[in-house]
Amino acid sequence: MSTNSPILTIRPSQGWGRLDLRDLWEYRDLLWFNVWREVKAKYRQMALGPVWIVLQPIMEMVVFSFIFGRVARLSDEGIPYFLMVYVAMVPWSFFANASNQSVGSLVNQMGVISKVYFPRMIIPLSATLGGLVDFAISFSVFFLVMLIMGFYPGWPFLMMPVYLLLAMLTALAVGLWTASLTVRFRDFRLIVQYGTRLAMFMTPVAYSAREFEKNIPNWVWLYQLNPMYWVVEGFRWSLLGIGRPPSLYMLYSVVIVLVTLVSGAYLFRRTERSIVDLL
Amino acid sequence: MSQPAIRIDNLGKMYRIGRERPRAESRLGRVGQAMLSPFEWLTTQMRKPSEDEILWAMRNISFEVKRGEVVGIIGRNGAGKSTLLKVLSRITEPTEGQAEIRGRVGALLEIGTGMSPELTGRENIFVNGCILGMSRREVLDKFDEIVEFSGIRKFIDTPVKRYSSGMRVRLGFAIAAHLEPEILIVDEVLAVGDAEFQEKCLGKMHNIAGHGRTVLFVSHNMQAIEQLCSRAILLRDGRVAMDGDDPRAVVDAYLHLHQSKQQEGALWRNPGDRFSNKYFTPLSLGIVGADGNPVNTPFRNNDEMTVRIEGDVREIDRNTHIGFLLTDERENTIMVSTYTDEASEHWPKLREGRNVLQTRLPKRLLNEGKYRLHLDIQHRPSSRGKGKKVIVDGQYGEVAVQFSIVGGLSDSLLWQHKRPGVVAPVLRWESGSPDHGSPGQ
């Protein structure tokens, strides 16, 4: 209650405003609790609980490897086909889940948003970070399977966190854009839902990137602009020694992600101002 | 001490409200309308809002609040109270003007906001405290106090979804009450919970106010305003209508504001073509006695009283709800009634043209005192309130008649005086011999 208590000025903001990330830092406890709550609430009252995190990618991997590996007999770069799909499925599920969680996050949290102030960016952020817990579990299982099958990663393994970060930023960029747009148009929930499903086929998750690059060489430039291409190939490269090692071309994707992320953050900040009046 | 805790300067908030669109007659036309709606939406967004699409929820609000002041904000529904609190607590941005707030703000617009039903009481204390602006450290320090205040120690590790609504409210308030901000903004939280709990809340608020903290408090509970506040501000149509250091005077002005808008006495007549609409245009509202004539007050508690509503119908629509809201002198709602309360086959039939709807108030119901009967007419095409159109707003008190009740409380010679309570029914008591299963055996 001293005279140097903080002064808060409330006034209509003009133009695109500022990002004001310091505000976000002040509310870091809330971010942490939100992530924790999301994870905890998700697996409450489920008989299998976190086992689902592991089951989901394994089941998808089994289906894919059966269809493509056995029946269609695609090339598999000299390692068991299912391992090649599995290693891609882990970061892909993280990306798909995180994006789908973020899209509706603002609308779902309306009850709180209309009654309490906090930096709204915490909501899509915690949706993305919450996915990390799932990722950690499914990745550990994958890692175990990999070791059991006799694959030991070399030094490229140190690059794996970089790829994970890229996946996270991509999910967050998608999340910030679509969460803002969903406030006005609920269509974006469906768009993201179908979009991630479609994107999985445009990303070398269930097949080898070589196949695509061999058969449709004219479109490789576009194919490789997809940041998730680099995430998936990067996971393969850093863990199994197949896939595509990082190259300069990857920088284009990184730039695309960063631009989308920053513009998404601004759009989000702008939407945030009038969100209560719109929902 | 010289700096005010809150300085509000010409604050205003505008909403853009949708315009009523003509509804297509045929089913095909409605499908067409639905297909075209995205384009319509775009054109609406492109052009500047026209006059009739603009609603200023509040405008030109300016005042200062000194440190340690407890300010009550009163006004009718729609006067801009909640908008003001929402802007001050940063939930929504103002359209113009600015406000400066010195000190940490704790806003409590609803009890139990952000509680997760899946989490336990313990977990919710942390999450909720954090949402309201406490750090983890602070919650940890206050944890025992919060549990103690809420009185639910036994259930602290039970998921909140298994709590009764009363327990939830208690936990919610306990968390909020320990927020300890320098400036507390509270919206009508005392409207929930039982009497004992409300007492506890009031006590806590008193406590907070007594510790030199600044409080901004919105309520419809005039008694609470008079008890707690050192100053009151009356809002009317989004502007400050009165601001004074004597809350009682402001409360009186508020109550008077109501009265001046209404005709005194037991009969209201539509002076011209106010409230004109096709479903039910009210022409008069009155309370008539046993002989069918309007009675000027007072009634006796056991008098026959009939509410009589007269109106014009141009289009018969069963979704039009006509009724009244009965309040006491201080605008506390006692009951609501509409002619569509019973099973639909018992609804009185409306005709095109002049209609009279009437209902008898139960005898021996109301205690001695002054009452107000507000006309309430709404058109609600769906049960979920979508497309709802309020023709005469009972909450807002647009049309009302007054009456008072004196005497006639009981046929017993022993109980002729006013007793405590809003209602004073006479109940029938019976005696009998205890049967086999009586207590004590």
C-alpha cells in the first residue's frame, strides 16, 4: 500500500498494439497450473489413464505399417518399416493434438475469460505445453522400443530437442492463428481437424519422403517448405540415422514458422481485446 | 496518500448490437437466407455501424476513489454497472476515455470462476487462487486459512464435482476472500448462498474494508450498500446520476428514481402508444378489489385482490408471455407470475383486438408493507431465450403499480400485529395422538 504501487492505465488501444510479453511472465504460475490442470483433468476417471498416450500412436503405427509396409510394400530405407513410421508418429501426434487443443481453447474457456483478467495467451500456450507431457511419455516408450530393437542413436540425437522445439512453435503458430479466428468463426475448429488429417499425408509420416521426392521431383520445393517435413525427417535422422539431415533449405521453413508465430501473436493480442464482446 | 486509488476519466464503452432482420416466410426462403448469411455478415462488418446499431453501455463516466474508500455502485439492470466493473477489471476494453488504477487489483465478478470439477478442493484452491491473481507462494501461505474459512476440511481431497453447490460457493468465496488486493472489485457476490453464508461474506467484506483497502462494490442489495459503503454512486442509463458520501441518500434517490417513473396508486394507463407491438400492447395494469373496481391502497391481508392487465393483440402468438413481477419496497423480487405458468391447455385464450387478462393474488400471503407490481411482457420464440424480445421489462420497472397491505393478518385475536417476514400466510395446525413409530420409542 505504498505510494510506489504499480499504476495500471486502462484505455482503448490503438492499432495493433504491443505484444506485452512481460505481462505473460508475471502470470507464469498460472501458466504452470493451467498446464498441470489440463494434463490432470484429461486422464481423471479413465481406467487406463496415461496408457492411452502410448496406445494411440502404437495403434496408428500398427495400422499404417500393416497397410503400407506389408500390403503395399513401400521402400523402407533399410530399417523396419514400422519403426520408420513410429518415429514420425510421435512428433506428429504431438503437433496434431496441440493444434487441435489450441483451436477451441479460447471458446472453451469462455466462462473464465468473461469473469477474470489474465493474459489470454496463457490458454493456447498451456494447450501446447500440455501436449509435451503426452509427448514425453510416448517418446520414452518409443525410445525403449528402439533400444530393444538394437538401434542406438549417435551424436545427431543432440539435435532432437531442436526439432521438438520446431514442432512446438509450429503448433503454437497454428494455435494462435486459429484460436483467434475461432472466436469469430467456429468453422476453424473443423478446418483444423480436417486440416491436420490432410496435412499428415502431405508430410512424410506414414511413408518415406524419398518415395515422394523420387516420383514427384517438380514439387519437392513446396513439399519441403512444410515445417513438419523437417520435424519428421529430423526425428528420423537424429534417432535412426535415416531421413534428411538439416540443410539450409530448412531455414525457409523456420522463417515461415517464425513469421506465422509472431503475426499470430499480434492477431491474438488484437482479438483478446474484444474477445468478451464477441463470444 | 494524496494520489487517488482509482481515477476514471470520461470512460465509455460502446457495443454494436445486431439489427433485427426480417425472417423469410417460406422454408425455402429461410434456407436461402442461411446460405447468404456469410455475405451479409461481411457487408455488415464493412460498413460503419448506423445509429440504431450502437449501444453505449456507459458513457462519460468520471470519478475518483480515494485510498480506503468503500464505494457502492447502484443502478437498475442495464445502467452500466457491470460494464464499468468489467472495464476496470480489464476483462474488456473501453471504447473511449481512460482509467488509472494504483495498486494491485482483485476482481471478483463471480464466485467460483474457473473451478475445475475434475480437480479436488485442494488442487482447486491453488488453480483458482492463481487465476484470481495470487502467486503460488501466497496461496501456500494462506492455504490453511482458506480451508478453515470455507469449512470443508473433510472434503478437501474430494473432486469438486462431488461437492454440493453450497460447498462450491463457500470454497470459491474463501479463496477470493483471501486475495488481499489493495483494490477489491466485487460484483453482486452476496446474491448466492444461504443467509448464514451471506452474513459471513458481509462480515469478511466489512473486515476488508476496515483494513484501509479500497473496495468497489456493485449490488442490488440496498441494505448491504448502506451497511458497508462510505460512499455510493448511482448510475443511470450509463451515466453517473448521483455521487455522494451519504450512501443512504443515494439509495433513497435510487428508490425514488423508480417511483417517479411509475404512477402512484393501483392503476396504470398507457398514456399514448407506448410499447406498441403486434403481440400485446399493454393498455392498463391495475389491482382491482372484489367489486371489480380499482382500489386505492391499502388492502388488508385477507382482501380479495385481482391483477388485471388489459392490452391489444394484433397477432396471436403463444410465445408471448404476459405477467408480472412482485417486489417489495426495496425492489427485492418476491415472486414472478405469467399467464403461461400452467399446463398449456389451461392457458387463457387471447383474441385479436382488446383482451383482459386477470389473476387473483392468494389471500393471506403478503405481510404488512408496501409492494410494487411490475408489468412484464416478453416474446420468447424459443425456450432457450434465443430471439427473445422484451416488450415491457419487469426487472427494469418500466410499468408498475403500488399497493400496500395493512392489517387483516390473522383472525386470531392474539396475532393482530405485523410479524417478521416477507410473507405472512396463516397455516393450519393440527393435533393428533402419536402413532406407533413416534420418537422416543
